[in-house]
Amino acid sequence: MNRETEKAYKSILQYELVPAFGCTEPGAVAYAAAKARSILGEFPEHIDIMCSGNVIKNVKGVVVPNSGGMHGIEAAAVLGSMLECGGDELEVLSSADEEDIRRTKELLGTGFCKCGLEEGEGNMYIRVLVVKGEDEAEVRIKGQHTNIIYVRKNNEVLSSVEDSRQSNDISKLKSLLNVKDIVEFADTTDYSEIKNLLDDQINFNMQVAFEGINNDYGASVGKTLLDNNGTGIKVRAKAMAAAASDARMGGCSLPVMINSCSGNQGITVSVPVVEYAKELKVSEDKLYRALMLSNLIAVHIKNHIGVLSAFCGAVSAGCASGAAITYLHGGTYEQICSTIINTLGNLSGVVCDGAKSSCAAKIASSVDAAILAHDMTMAGRCFSYGEGLVIDDIEKTIANIGIVGKEGMRETDVKILNLMLEDENRKN
């Protein structure tokens, strides 16, 4: 494989595989608030926070991690403002203690924090303003969950860029992604310099999966699957992934390794692959290579769709895990492509209506579709050219899915958000 391409793919994995504490959107809100408080230099008297619709959608229904069960943007922002922002970023809430939680609960609903919808920005946008006396600090995040593009204290702009250089550089690297090179990368690369990331992905995400299986979180989708369908590998792959999401969406205080800025997607690309690797008794080396393939295919598909959209990210991540399952079975490049096509041809219409407990069920459905796609592939069956969005080229098919998710579902995204906000207004 071309050395520059190999280097690019490793850089993508190093950028994408980072730990996050709970759902990434409330984590990003808390990070922005903590950063603004740090710039201010003291605890504020008031917070204003404006977010894009997709951020609101993904924070509304999910438990803010390490918050004692609180939900919503106000809770994430106020709790984040209690904390000094070091280098934790999406793990910033891990340092919140009982006193921080108590003070946050006291401030909710008092007018201390005002939240609103920021229109005219991209799908991932957060703006936090904190005020104390005559001093104020402002932080803006755009494009990626930790991509700070603007920092101001009083009248002094400390930094201001439209998009970070790192984000632009990674976007260029992601443009090099294609399934053929990803398979070759998985087959041939020396992964020693990223092995620690893969180890963390296995350890963190499986730990959260066992937490979800052994305890009651959300709707307990994972436990329900195991209790009613046995413990065969096809059930375990779905149940363990769903259980990890059960725990994560339910406020579990354990980190996960994310993929495409999403913990649920990080879970979906890894947990089913680990379960199949154990079942097939493959070598550790084979598991690492399958995980690299799964992570990169998920990033490749999601890169066409965008960070946040009405297209459920569990589908692209489930598709990637199915490709990795085929890889674990010794599948060829053509068979891996077939599994991707069979998954996308089946489940590409699932919508994202925010982060919440039902994400676990969508993960289970996506992994189920991926396993069916794998089984079809190994039986020599694949959806054909001209059937819906399926084209005679894997990259064109992935591009078609991206166009539907990014452009075609834009109005769907707006309608979902409006319905959610209408419901919220009725409650208030």
C-alpha cells in the first residue's frame, strides 16, 4: 500500500478513536461551558448558551453523565460551568462531584442559565457566554465536538478561526478513504503505534457493555435480547452492543471510545466484532485488523453523511461491523463490499430523533441487519445494481447513501427537531 495513504489512515484512527464520558453532545456542551468558565477565571453569575438544532435534539432526551440523572442542555451547561477545564475535553464531566451536582440541581430553572436555538449555523454548533459582574467570556464550538473556533474575554478576542487547521487536515485525509485501500490497510499495516487505541476501544467499550448487561439502564434492550433469545453469537453480538448503549444513554459513569464523534457508533463498530472474534477464536492480530477495518469503513460512510444529520449513525456503524464480521470469516474484498451493500440496501432509512434509550434498539436492529448482510454474502447473495440506491460500484453506492443522509434528509431533520421542540414547549 502507498506509504502516504497508510500514514493518513493511521492519522484518521488516532483522530477518531478518543475516549468520551457519556453521550458526546452533552459532553461537548459541558466542555464549552467549562472552557468558558476557565477563560472567565471564576464561577459565573449567568450563562447564555445557544446550540444548533441537532445538538438540542441529541441532548434533550439523554441522561447527562455523572449528573445524578439530570437531562438536557441546561443541566450539561451548568454542571460543566462548575468544573475547571483542563485537557479532558469530552471527559470533562468525569471530575464532577456530589457538591457540583447538588449546586447544579439548585440552579436549574432559576434563570441562571438560558438556552436557545442558534439558526443559520451547521449541524454541530455551540456558543456559550458566561458573565460575572462586568466580566464575560465566550466560547464557540463548530463542526466537531471539541473544535473550538472562537474564544473571547471581554473585548479581547483570544482566538478566532472559521475552522480549525486540524479539522481541515483531517477532512483532507478522509477524502482518501475507499473500501479497497481500507481492506489492504487492514491486511498489511503495522499497527503497533495505534495498538493502544484499539486496546482501549476493546476494554472501554466491552466494560460498558457488561455494565449494561449486569444492571438496569434505560429500556434494558440488551438484557431483553439475552433473556428472550438465548446466548448464540448472533444474539450476543446485538445484545452486548445494545447493552453498552443502554448504559451509556442511561448516564453510566464509564468512558467509551468513540467513532465519528459518537460513542454509540464507537460501540457499534467494536462490540459485535469483539464478540465474533471470541466466538471464532481468531488470533489477537486478526481482531485488531478487523477493528481497524470496521472503524475506517464507519468513518468513510459517515464522512459522506456528516457529523450530525437525520440519518441514524448506528446504521453506518452497524454496516461497518458487518464488514468486519465478514473479514473475520476470511472474506475477500468483494465479499466485504457485498456485506456493505446488503446492509445499506436494507436499513438506510432509519432516522435519528436524538440521543436516548431507544438508540440501543436501533443499534440492535443495525447489527441484526449487518449479520443478515454477512449471511447473504457468504451464501453468494447480494442486492443488485439498480435496486434502489445500489450502484455497480461500492464507492458510488456509499456516495449515494451520503447524498440521501446529508441532503435528502435535511428537511426531515428540520421536521423532527420542530416536533421535538413543540413537545418541549407544551410541557413548559
